[in-house]
Amino acid sequence: NASARDLVFNLAIKRINDKGGINGHPLTGVIFDAQTDPATAVTKVTSAIDRGAVAAVGPATSGQVSAVIEVARSRQFSIISPSGTAPGVGMIGASVHCMSLS
């Protein structure tokens, strides 16, 4: 459920900021919908990086994670995917971290 994910995401940002942020810096969360499309994920991640983002929770599918790997690596951008669980996706480098929450 997308609205439940959005609620949890915003709650996590609030809790982190209520405790002083990260190293004294508050977080700003931005939610975007890549529509489970790998090309859209690349466009959205690139746009987020260009606007100053330093990390993303997502994308939602292994195909999207695989599509954004090179952008993440080349731009030193961290990806934390809660559902990119295809074999090998979770072992693709220091910039990309995958886990299953099921």
C-alpha cells in the first residue's frame, strides 16, 4: 500500500529530525513514484541527485535497482531498497543496499 509506505517514510524522517537529524543536520524527505518502470526510476533518481539528494529509500523493484546502479555509483549516491531482492542485486557495491522486509 503506497499510502502506508509514505506514512512510515514520513514518520521515520520526523523521528530522526526530532532527535537532531544526522550529525546535526535535519533530513528532508521527498517521495516520488517511479511506477515500477526502470527507465522512470533512472530519471527520478537522477533528478533527485541533481536537486541535492544524497540517498534514496527505494526503488521498489529489483529491475529498478539494477537500472539505477550506475547512476548511484557514478554520483556517490546511496540507495537503500527494501524490496530489491533478486539474486545478486544486494551484492552490487557500497552505494546500494538491499533487504527484504517481508
